[in-house]
Amino acid sequence: MCQTLFEAKAAKKLTFADIGKKINKDEVWVAAVFYGQAKPDESDLKELSIVLDIRENYLINDFGTKTYFPDRGGLFQMPPTDPVIYRFYEILQVYGYPLKAVIHEKFGDGIMSAIDFTAKVDKIKKEDHEKVKITFEGKFLPYRKW
């Protein structure tokens, strides 16, 4: 089904942001659906079928709300070979522990949720180049003591 989504997106010449605006969802979440990493509900599937001109029953058969649960992660080998994904890996290799330390200083002993989480990608225009700005926002979850 993911291939069908990508083909329909290309045929309609839509971006993830275009689709997100039409279904009232963020572009990163929409892309996650396309890669099978997010679970759309029935209303999302109905809206996607309209926007992408894909029969709703095809989407429901593959992404059915009662039978489909994403197999998150595992889309690539480790370390990743795709240059963009490798840069994320490299960023975490270099800045993972510093970011962890700063989180602990500001919040205490815990983690940032990847479930109660959003990500945003912005294009920043500088005088002589463009920059990528990525914002991760996740709920802080302290470790429990029992």
C-alpha cells in the first residue's frame, strides 16, 4: 500500500505538506503514514482516499483500524547508508550524550517520549544558503521509583 500512496502523491504532484493541509495533519505525520510508521484512523483514511483519489476500501483493507498496527523502526540497516539518515545517526553519535546531559540538568532523571512526540521541519533562508531546522518536541517522562 505504501507504494500506492507514493504513486498517487506523485501523480497528483502533492507534497506531504499539501496533503497534511488537506487532511488537517502535520507533514511529518503524513510522511510517517506513507512509510508505514504511523497508524491512520478511519477518518484519516477517508480523507486520504479523497485527496489521493484512492478507493477508500483499499486503504481500509491495508490500514484497517482494527487489524493494522505499524511495525515501527527497522526500515534501514545500522549504521544507515542513506546520507540524510546517516547524518541523523552521526548527530546522535556526536551530540547524543550532550543532549542527554542537558535534558537531565533541566528535567531530572527521565526520557523524552517518542510516543507523545511531534517533529517539525523548517526551511531557513540565509543570505548565501539555506538551512534545515528540525524541532523535536516530546513529553518528559521521569523514571519511576517504587
